Amino acid sequence: MAGVRHLRVIGLAVFIIGLVFVLHRAGTGAASLVHAQASDQAPNKNNLKSNNGPAYFDSDNKLIANNIVDSKNDDKMDAKINQEISKENDPNQDVAENKKESSSNSDNDGKEYDPAADLIKIRSLSPMTIFSKSYCPYSKKIKHLLLERYLITPVPNVVELDKHEFGAELQDYLHTKSGRSTVPNVLVGSSYESRGGFDDFNKYHEEGDLIKFLVEWGSGRLQVLKNDAPSNA
């Protein structure tokens, strides 16, 4: 009987040890499963999936973007990629940068308009300059009078201020130099004094003094003849 009891004690001990071993293995597996699920749910700044693709986070774990493939690069490369992502998400950023670059190039390459220098250049083209605007009826009349009713040599230079790139600025400066703010405005010879508009020149024409005045104002640099060819006007 003592031997049987001894065997029963040994068997019970083996059973208990086996049970403990099985429970230990089961507990370890459950812990691994929980850890894996937690890892899958935790944010990963290099490989978090979303409907739009992997997500990217900054150093503060804030979402930057989630519309490119997983990054396998170092931190510097990631920063460049994230910068490009932010540009794609904000199309206005490229526009603003392009404007800034364009403005910078303009400041470096371009110069401010100089009406004084431009006026000197214009006046050098002919002893007589007619400042006009293409749509102005009085400008059209004075051009017809001077360019078709008379033969003026050298031919007067016509500047259409409405087609000039800096027409408004040039007209303002012309006002300070010639004393006339409107068009048409005619300058003759070396003087910057306005010789008048259409009404003035039409009066000189009707009184027969236009040739005399033009030759006098031109200081011998202008030759003026009346055009006897039939006019359509």
C-alpha cells in the first residue's frame, strides 16, 4: 500500500508540473498576441497606412502627409520628401514661390523706367515729335494735317502714348517739361515747350503761318512744303 501511495504522489506532482507548464506557454502566447495588436495600432511615422497611402509625421509626431510611398531614406531625405508633399497639398505655395522668384529676378535684372532718358531718346529721332493717342480724334486730325497736308523733312516722329509700355508715366513727365498735359502735343526743335495741339496747328494752317513757324522752331533742321496733292479729307 505504501508503494501505491508513493506512485500516486509522484503522478500528481507530474500532473501539476505539466499543468503549470501548459498554462505558462498559453500566457506567453497571449501576451505576444496582445503586443502584436498594440504594435499594429500604434502610429508609425514611416509606415502608417491610410486610404491615401502611408502617412508621414514630423519630429513632434504630427501628421505631415499621407500620399506617397513608404520612406526608406534617412532623415534628410525624408525632410525633402515631406517638403515636396506639402507643396502638392498646397498648390498656392508654388504660386507664391514663383511670384517671389519672379519679383527677385525683376529687381536684379530690370531697372526702373526713366522718362527723362526716354524723352531724350525719342526727341533724338526727329526734330519734330507728335505725342498722340491712337483713339483720340484730335490726335487723328493733327496727324492728318501735318503728315498729309504738308511734306515735312525729316518726317515727324509719332509716339502713341496709349501703346507705349510706360505711356502714363511718360505723359506725366511730358506735362512737367512741356506745360501741356493732353494730347496731341507737338514738340519742335531743341525746345521742350509744347507748340500746341490740333486747334493751335489748325489755326496756323488756316492763317498761312504753319510753314514759317515750323521752320523757325526747327532752327533750320526742318524743311517744310505744302502738299498740293488732293486730300481725301
